[in-house]
Amino acid sequence: MKQAMYFVFAGISVLLFFYTIDLIFYGTPLDAGLYFNQKIFYYHVPQAFVLFLAVIVAGVASLLYIKRRDGRYDDVAEAAGEVAVLFGAMMLVSGSIWGKAAWGVWWQWDARLTTSLLLWMLMVGYMLVRKYGGPSADRLAAGLAIFGAVNIPLVYFSVKIWRTLHPEASVVPGLQGSMRTTFWLSVLLFQIVFVLLLIARVGQSRIQRQVREVRERALDAGLLD
Amino acid sequence: MRRLYTILSAGAVLGLAGPAVAQNPGDTPAPAAQADPATGSSNRARSSQSPAGGLAAVSGEDAAAAPARADGGTIPPAELKSACERALRDDAEWREALGRQLTGALLASLDQRVDDAEPDQPAKKRKLEPWVEQLSTEIERKIHQRENRAIQRNNNHVIMAYAALWALVLGFVVFMWNRQRALKAEIAQLQLEVEEAAADDE
Amino acid sequence: MEFLSQVAAVAWKDLRVEFRSREILYTMTFFAAMVLLIFSFAFVTREGVVLPDVIPGILWVAVAFSGTLGLSRAFDRERESDTMRGLLLAPCSRTAIFLGKAIGIATFILIVEIVVVPMTAVLFGAPLFDHAVPLVLILILATIGYSVVGSVFAAMLLRTRSRDVLLPVVLYPILVPLLIAGTKATAALLEGAGDPTAVADLDAAYFWIKFLAVYDMIFIATALWTFESLVIE
């Protein structure tokens, strides 16, 4: 049953992919300022949404993990961390290309960019800690995720008051007509892809953890050396 | 298969060429007017702008009445036309005089138009002869078209960005797939070891 | 009250141990001074003067780096002599131990700052002490935040093999708002340095001081709430 649902959603996401591509290329008008390059926005902003969502999921899952000591929460946190790194990388690449088209530079140190880069690096650090943190890596990573998630609003405000260049008070509420539908469909697409990847990755984490536990138990029972 | 490709490419060519071809007649109302200014009087006479109005302004009362014959009947237009053409061909002086009159009429009418239009028309435009003005508008339009095409061709770079992004997702999926395979192998290995150890114990 | 005396006891123990050898203090201070020196080479202009805009950044980078050094060294010491177990067996709450250690580290960092800040003022000609009260507030608040967050992570990393490398990796992303606030506040105090008619931007400085206070409160609360579950030995 679950497998069937998964494949149904995978199918939906494929269809949605083609539909959004069609809409983006043929269904939306050219932007007055940026012409074609503005279309990157239909991918960049949804990816940023997913990054933030993934970090929040990782933070909440980590908190639940250390409070309840249930390995399943740790699986979710690990999966969310990895997917956050992926979507963060995508967001940075697409944002960089858009920035080159819009502002002429590949990078700028304004509030949103700095916060997103920092968030991404936090999740990269999370993955590093998971990998090289030794036996207590899960707790360490959980601590990082919690502190990091709490940190996000602080970083955003500190950098915002420091520099402002990004289109403030986003463009999103002001979208009209076909641009708006395309945008929200794109958001939906990326959210579905996020959930699909997350579920797959959680499954893998769980298997990894169970294999580890079985191995430990076998060692304890003296079955293996 | 090859036939399919031929049909598809033909269709693509027509599809792309069609709009390009279709645009031309509508865009260029009087390219013929720029042909040769020195001997262009005949062209100007046929030009669509406002020669009729200009001529009327110059020879108002003459144009209003239909040309009359000495015997009272009207001269058919075809005869008039061939007479006019003969005169233009043979009588160089008259041709030049007519040319000057027409130019004057055109300029006057243009001036009139410019005066009627917005007050902040650049002064240059009043001075330019109409064919120069037409040339420059034509050139501007061609430059705009070229720039537009260049900007629109930029979609390559958006397409590459999209491709790179989805390639990252696919790369991640492949990475997870490999990891799944390794996990399966590890489980099989573990199973083997446990079975061996259990068999040893017995 | 007993809680506070426990905290004081742990902190006092750390300080007493340290003052015997003064190893951490000397190495931290020297390292901070070296960082200042290296940055002076890095940012000197053609005329041989360090750009005034980068002075706050240099100061805070030196503090951040030497702080990490001190943190890892202080907790290493516990691990080496295995005194952590002794501490945990003692009849005092984990929170008291944590706070005591945090206060110890905070003291070390403050001592380093007492040396490094005047050094910056002298070496780079920055009139840091013209507004001593905001400066002291900035330093104290930032140090508190640094030591609390640092202690949580250093304690978690106690038994990890790659702890030396992982401590910066986990600590710096969390410390970014603190470092931004410290740098911007110091920069606000130094604004218009060299220009006798310019006045320091005290409003901005106090804004960042308030920001530091908020940061400290949020992270002290988070640390107290989660560290028991995070740091189990």
C-alpha cells in the first residue's frame, strides 16, 4: 500500500515536472526587466522553501530524538540533513545564475544570500559530524541541528540589518495570473520531490541503523567476533 | 524512421520559417521609396505616405476638377497616365521641377504632421528628408529585432541551469541507489556470518 | 542557593587548576596576538597603515579563534585526567557542572580579551576606549554567549576522535550572529576614527548590544534545556 502511494506520487511529480516546464516556457509572459532569465525564479524560490523546511524538520526531529531517545527520529533528522544539503546546493547554484543575470555578479553579501549560505554550510557541517563524529555522532549532530535551527532567525535578522540588497519583502505576494499559478505549481513540485526523497532516505537510514543494531547485538551475544 | 525525421524537420523548418516570412510584408510599407533618391520622383509619386495630400496642397484647384478636353469630354485616366509618363521621361526640366515641388509638398506635409504631433518631437526629425527618416527607423527596428532575438536566445542558459539542477537530483538518486545496493550486500553478508556462527555453535 | 554554590565550586576549581600552570591562558593569549599580527600583514595598505574598517573584524576573529583553542584545551584536560567521571559522580546537578565550566571558560576568554583589546587599540591606533562602557558590555555579552554555546559542543565532543577539527565545524555556524553583532557593534564605536568631528554611532552600538543580549538569552535557554539529553556520558 505504502509502496503504491509512493509510486503514485512519483508519477504525479513526473507529470507535474513536464507540466511546469511547459508552463514556464510557454505559459508565462516574459518578465519586463529580465526577459527569459527571470524564469530561473520558478526553480530558485521553491528550492529555498525546501531548504528551510528541511532544516526545520531536521531540528524538530533532532529535538524529539534527544528527548525521547527513539532511533526513528534520528533517521528522519539524518535524512532531512542530507536532503537539505542537496536542495541547498541547488538553491545556491540557481540563485547564483539568476544573480549573474539580474545583478551582474555571481554573489552578493546581503541578508538572504548570507543566511542561506550559512544554513547550507550548517547542514554540510551536520553531515560531516554524522560521518566523522565517532560513536556519539548522532547526539552531536542532533545538538548541531537544534542549535542551528534556533539560530536561523537570529542570523537572518542580524544580516538583514547589516546589508540589504535582495528584493525585500519578496516578489511572491505580488505575482499575477499565470506567473502565480506556475510559481505555486513549481513549489508543489519541489515539495513533493522533497517528501519523496526524504521518505526514501529515511528508509535507508532506518535500514542502516537496524543493521548496526543487529551487528552490535550479535557481537554482544558472542555470535560474531 | 528516416521519413519521420524528414517530416518532423520539414515541419520544424516551416514552423520556424513561417512566422519569419509572414512578418516581412506587414513591416515594410514602402521599401521601394528608398531606392534611388536622385531619380526617385516616380517612386515618390507612387509612395503611400501622403503624396496625394501634398499634391492637393500644391495644386488644389487643379486636382479637384477632373481634367477636361477641349471638346468638353473628360480625358480618360489611362491616357493621362501615359501622357504623364511620356512627359516625365522626355522632359528633364519639368521632371526636376516636379520633383522639387513634390519634395516641397512632402516636407510641408511632414512639417504639418510634426506640428500636429507632440510638442517635444526632436528638432532633428523636421529637418530630415522623409526617406532618410524612413531609413533610420528601418535600421532601428532591425537592431531591435536582432537584440530581441539575442535576449530570447538566452534561454539556453536557463535551460542549462534547469538541466544542472535536475542532474543534481538525479545524481542524488543514483547515489542513494548505490548505497541501497551496498546495504543489501552488507545485510546478506551479516546474515551469512550469523548463520555460520550459529552453525558453529551447534 | 545550593545550586549557585555548586556552580561557583566548579568554576572556582577550574580557575584554580588553571592558575597553577596558566598553560591555557598563555597559549590562548599568544595565539590571539599572533592572529592580530598575521592580519596586520594581510590588511596593510600601501602606505603601511591597516585599513580602519577591518580592525573590528580582526579583533573578533582573533577572539573567536583563540576561544575555540581554549575551549578544546580546557575540556581536553578533563578528559586526560579522566576527571569528568569524578565530576559526574559528585553530588551536584549536571546543570551546575555545565554552568560552572562555562563560567570558567568565560573567564579565560575575558582575560584574553583584556590583553588583546588594548593591544588592538595600540597597534592599530583604534580609539576603542573612548566609549568604554559599551565596549565592556559588548565584550562581556559576547563572551558569555561564546562560552555557553562552546561549552555545550565541547562537552559533546569530549570523547570524539576528531574533536579538534569538529569543534570549529560545529561551533562557528552557530556563533555567526554573535560574531556579526560583536563586529558591527565595535565598528559602530570606532566610526569616524581619525576624524575629530565625527561621532561614534552609539545608537547602532546599543542596538547590537541588545541583539547580543537576546542571543545570549535564547542560547542559554536552549543550552539549559537540551544539554542534559545531549551530553550523556
